[in-house]
Amino acid sequence: MKAAGFAPFSAGVLLLLTCLSAGAQSHGLKKGSCETFESCSVDKNPRYQCVKAAAPITVDGRLDEPAWSRTEVFRDFRLTNGEVRPTYPTEFRACWDSKYLYLAFVCTDPRIVAKHTTRDATVYEDDCVEAFLSSDGYPKRYFEFEFNPRNTQMDASVVFAKTGQEKTVDYGWNCAGLDSATRVEGKGATQQWTIEIALPFSEIGRKHKTPAVGEEWRANFYRIEYATRPEEFICWSPTILPSFHTPERFGKLLFMEKRAMKHGR
């Protein structure tokens, strides 16, 4: 793992965590308009067209390859209730090639909170971004990734029961070949941290294969911000319920050769 803006940290011991991530906890948030887990499924979840990169991407946190300039930049994040915009801006991009799904977040953050440095630590206790990805068409089975500004990674696999909210989270699963890099730039109100992520299809792809053009995954992308009072839980597709682990609210990630239409909510 590579991180710019922080001193290097030694590798820690892998942890088998027994607690749930921030997405699995209420954190004092109020429920929105849907009162049950099953009632949150709607037809207007967002779509993001993930375009194919024409040239390799170097994971260094800079986002300076031509491929990133051709991706659509999503900025319209909301809090979990879907109504309130977060205090500080977040940008999200995604693209892919024959080996990797690439994700990038740019987070404005005047006061970065990031204490964890060990792989598979409780990253949700820090400012962080998260990606939940379901490649096989069954959104109640997905991979969870969390990253803080120190480039500390947490990965797990999640499987829900066929009915209800019971789920099994395997924190012992590690995504072989996962790569990420962060950069922290600016000061005060203009300070921001950027993370660039490469997720290998050999680990997360449908049947461990590269997606075909036109393939559709279910996904959601999140940010947790502790510079605000109270802290903010931020979504690409608002979960409505006070939990990131609401797969009925996952949006659609479309693998495209090039953008065909504007994405929407």
C-alpha cells in the first residue's frame, strides 16, 4: 500500500474482527420514509456507467491518466435519508480494464480523522470511503471495502439470509491483489484527500472473470466524515434505512466501452 501525505507505517497483524462496520450500525441516525428492510427496494436507484480504460492506470493517488478524464464524475452524494446534502464535497469516478475495476474518490476534508494503520482494522472509526460490490446479480451477496486517508484497507465478504436482515460478515477474507494509494493536498478549508483503488476481477468478478461489455453489477459507494458535528454518513445511493448494509438500495454499475448516456438517480 502507498500513501502520500503521511509517514510510512509498518504492516500490522491481520485481524478477525467481531464487530460490524459503521454501515451495520445506527449511529443515532433517524429512519427515513421506509420502515422495513424489504420496503426499501425501489426502481429509481442510480446508475453509473463505468467506461473502459484505453491505457494502463498507475495506482498512485494522482488520477492523472487520460482514462480518468474520460470518466463521469459523480458529485451528488446525499446523507442516508436521501434528502440532505453533505457538508463537504465528494467526487467519485470509476473505470476498468481487462484485469481491474478502478475506483477513485476525492474528499474535501478540513480536519482529517485517521488513526488506524493496520490492515482490517475498524476503519469506519476514521474518515473513510467505502465500496460495496455485488458482481453476481444477487445483491445480498457482496464484497465490502473500506479505506481511510492513511491508506489503511479493510475488506470483507458479506452474505445476507434469503429473508430478513441477518447476515454473515467474513472479515477473514482478503482480496488478493488489492491495491490503493492516497494523497493529501491543500490546507484548511481547501484540504482534500484522494484515493485511487484497483480491485482485481480475479477476486471480485463474476465467476472470477473480467466483465463483458454491458455487464451490470449492483453496488453502493459511501463516505464517513467526522469533521462535522454530528458526523455524516454519505451515500451514492441513499440507503433510507440508517445502515450502509441495505442491498435493496444498491445502485447499478454498468461496464461500458464508452459512455452511452448520462447516469441518473
